Amino acid sequence: MIAGLVLASTSGAAAKGAAAVCKADSDCVLVPDDCCGCTGGGKQKALPKKDRAGAERARQARCAGTLCAEVMSQDPSCAATSAICKEGKCTLGS
């Protein structure tokens, strides 16, 4: 039940990031998609570089007190090694 709430929250954040415009790959960065990143059993997403600080502040506030496992995630997003600009939107690259 709680996981469903986290996913709904994450989907809204991802949608906001997807709507942002980029012009070059250098405009995009990889960030954790929820409280835990790929090395903590979570996943990652691509955001415009200009949105990184605000997203990180929101993530830290939302995830205060959350402990992440020290395990590499098997989520497909963790296979991405870069964020790229594709058709004006930041997305996961290889």
C-alpha cells in the first residue's frame, strides 16, 4: 500500500521532469527516482540540470529518515549510464 503511494508520487515528479525542455545532452543529468538510488535498491531518472537542486531538496525532505539497503538495483533504469536530450526531453541514455 505504501509502495503504491510512493510510486504515484514518483510518477508525478517524473512527468514534471519529462515536460521540461532541453537542447543538448549536457542539459540533462541522472538523479535518484525516489528515496534510494540504484546503489540502494532503487532506480534513477533523467532531469534537466536546472531542476536538479530543487528535485534533490524535495527528495531529501520526503525521504528524511529513510534507510536504503546497500544493494545494486535490478531496475532497468539503473542500466543507463547517462542522461540524454531526445526530442527536447531529458531521458535515460546508455
